[in-house]
Amino acid sequence: MKVGSRGGPSRVLVTGGAGYLGSVVVAQLLERGLNVRVLDSLLFGEESLASLRSHADCEVIRGDVRDIESVVRAMSGCDAAIHLAGIVGDQACEANRQLAIDVNAAATRMLADVAPRCGVRRFLFASSCSVYGSSRATVDESAKLRPLSLYAQTKVDSENILLHARTPCFAPTVLRLGTLFGLSARMRFDLVVNLLVARALSSGRIIIKNGWQWRPFVHVRDAARAFLACLEHPADFVSGEVFNVGAHFLNAQIKQLGETVARVIPGTVVTEMHDNLDRRSYRACFDKIEQKIGFACAETLDSGMCEISAAIATSAIAAFSPYASAKPSSVNALAPVIANQLSSPRRSVIQTKRNHKPLSVVPIRTGASKSLAGD
């Protein structure tokens, strides 16, 4: 059934549509019969959309989400937007803190300003369960937010911007995603599940840090399905709502990931280490998204690891050895371009509304973002 067949949108803008999650979202939207427009800086290239570029209902605009001209052009004629663009992960944000604030939070403010003026009423935002920081209890959407990194703080700031911008003409919905894993056309090996599989296959050994910590996980295809599930419901029904995206059976301790890798890839040697620099540990409750919009995850950690292993073994995805180093691939890619491609868009978000107060980001303790455990 088409998403639009129940009064939903007919043309959807996906910012960051060439990314790890974005390329999966775009493919699923096209499969549902929707017209899709992508706004992406194409920092990692456009190969992830190669099979979709020729689709009659897919348009790709190369542009920066901080550039108002690119944003207005991309939003014009759309009635919904899925905002995925951003600098993702703790280490990538720490590489240039001001850039992370500009791209992840200040750009969200501009998008919220521009969207209703361009006729975009429905606005879905990809937040992160990392906003919960650390908690012994299982956290639901009403829990106190305790961001422990700049990345998580920019997500909190963006959530607040969007939810405060809600009007009858602007219906924002926040999706707090668990740590992503699984295959994508724009593969990432800086995410803990994907990284552990790659390292197990390349060296036969993996190191588990802070195995006692809990994280909620979600397969990238299920995460994409959650956005479509929101679009399948009337805008008023999900306007102003916040949803955790994942499943109870995907709340797992880091040490359990090692056990699963060893089961999926027999012979893997697992070594555990303690690293007290990363204090994040949390389990999330996913009752709300299941009860309100009927969403449930289909993929497991085992199935995600098996598909990555098979793809690497059959060369269905590019050689993974460069990504199995200690430094995440997103950080490697950002380093040489920060001063060039990303630092000076033609028209910055700072120029969009002179009466806005500058965003203030709370100080973050150093050392809180050195793990490869993703969100």
C-alpha cells in the first residue's frame, strides 16, 4: 500500500538521503510509490544512490543543509521531510565541535523555519537514544535526558527546537533511534556491530570494551521502516510525538555482542577490556511506538551479523580492511574536508534569522566519546 493512499504525503524530502540510513529510507519510500527528493552534500560520494538515480520518482540535489538557498530549493514542492543529515557520532563531532553544532543543531533551526513556508507540514527527525546518557532503569520517552557527549547534546537541542516549533501548519515527530547496524548501500564500519563483524572476519579476534554496558540496537532497515510507519498515520496523530525506535529484544550488553559474533563467526577469539572513559549505559522501552503506530522490529542481531558476514565473504560490499582500523571511517572522511567543503556554505544558517539567539550547548566532559559503540 502506498504511504500516500491514506492521506499521507506525495513528495518527501530526505536530507542526508545518500547516507547509511538515508539510502535505505529513500529506497523504501520509492518502493511505496512516493516521489522522493534527496538533499545531501555527497561527502561520501553518490554510489549509495547509483541504483536509484535513474528512478523516475527520485531527484538528488547536492547541497548543504546550512545553505538556505539549497534548503528552499529542496523543500519547494514537498509536503513532508525526513531530516537525517548531520555529523554522526561522538568522535566525528569532537573533531570540530563548532561545525557539529552548526550542522546538527543550528541547521535544524533553519529547517524548522523554512519548512512551513515551503508547504512542508510533516517533519520527521532522526534523534538518538544516546540522549538518555546513563541510566540503571529502562528509559521511556518521558525519562530525563542526560546527554554525555556533544553529539547527544546536539540531538537534544534539535528535538527542543522542533517540538517548540509545532503549530497546526507544522507537525514535527522525533524518532530516537537505537544504535544502528546492518547492511546499507553506504556501509559504515564505525558502528559497533558492523565493526565487530569486520574485525572478526579480518583477524579472527575482537576486543570488547566495557562489556557490562547496555545499549539499544536497531537494524538500519527497521529504522527506515519506522519513518515510513509514521508517514502512514495522519499528521495530527503523530505531531509532537517522540518515539524510541528499537525492540526490547535488541537491548543488549556489549559483552553479548561479542558472544553473538563468536556464534555467528565460529573460531572468533573474544577479549574483554575495561575502559572507564565511556560512561554511557542505558536500556530503552519501545512500548509506545508499538502501541501507538503498530511498529515492531523484524531483524535481530544474529540476522544482521549474518548478512554482513555473507556480504563480505561474497564481496557484495567493498573490502572492509581500511575500515577495521581503530579510527572510525566517518572521522577519517571528515578530517581532510572540514576546512574546505563543509566549513563555508554559500549562505549560512546564521544569516536566516537575525533575531534568533545563538544556540548554547552545555559543556561536555572530555573523554566521554572515545568508544566505538556508536549511539
